[in-house]
Amino acid sequence: MRGALVHISLSSILDPQERQRLQAIPTGLTIPYEDVDQLVSSGEHLVQQNETIRGLISDLGGPAVAVAVQARPRLAPK
């Protein structure tokens, strides 16, 4: 079995406006729900498109990387 250290970063987002908006989200204990959703979605996309991860899955005999993004129940604001 092979392993790899994979660096996933918002700086890899190709769209400069989306990248700048996401990088500008302050870290803290409270982040608006729509920002959390966008960060999660962007992270999933970066993982799905990462060539190293795709290669590891292929080496393990797994299917092509096609992760279905499922809608998550949204938490009601408090």
C-alpha cells in the first residue's frame, strides 16, 4: 500500500474572485452558514480534483474519483 502527504489549499482555487472571497473569511468560533457551505464545497472540489489523491485511489483499484456531494441539513440559526 502506498501513501502520500497531500497539501490542499484555498490558494489552489482557480477563480481569483472566489479564492479571494474564501481566503478573506475570518477564522473564529462563528462563521456564517453560507460561508461554511462554500468552504466545504470548495474543499470537496479541491480534493476531488487533486491528482495525487486520484492516483492513490487508482492504485488501490478504486473507481474513478467522482464524489457525490450530498446536501447537508442546515442548522437553524440561534
